[in-house]
Amino acid sequence: MVSRLSALLSAGLLIVMSNAAVAESGIASIYPHSYKGRRTASGQPFNPGAMTCAHRRHAFGTSLRVTVGGKSITCRVTDRGPFVRGRVIDLTPVAARALGFSGLARVSVGRL
């Protein structure tokens, strides 16, 4: 019985470790400037000049590393979304500019 429990615990620890190391990839989009001042899902007002983002799964306040090609940034999750199929993250205009894109871009997203 003890060996079975330790095997299950080992398997669980391996799953937790592998999930932490996996980066998500997909399409990033940009919040419009017109959202300035609106409340995000976390309750904070949207600031297009801050390095923040919206993500469906990560907890509010989580720092994410977003990479496009050779450029990467760190942003903080303050909102939920995006709610468009195929998109994995919404970035503020300043965050997208720091990555060198406008519109849509293929990105890799990982938790720090």
C-alpha cells in the first residue's frame, strides 16, 4: 500500500513539475486604447501604458513571460480573456510595442 502511494505521489509531482515548465503558444492580440479606465476582471482600471495582460487560466497577479521571435517581456495578469478562438493572450498596447508588433502575433507564453 505504501509503495502504491509513493508511486502516485511521484507521478503527481512529475505532473506538477512538467506543467510548470511547459510554455503555451498561440496568437496574441492587443487591447484597444478605448478600454482605458474601464475596470478589468481583477477590479483594476485598464491602463494601456502598463505591462499587463489578459489570460483565461492564470491567476490575477501572475507574472508571465511573453516571447515573439527573439524579443520577450514580462507582464502581469489583470484581466480574463481573450475570448476569441485561437488566441491565448491579450496585451496592452505598450506591451505589444515592446515586442515589436501591432495587430496579431504568434507568441509563446510561460509563467515565471
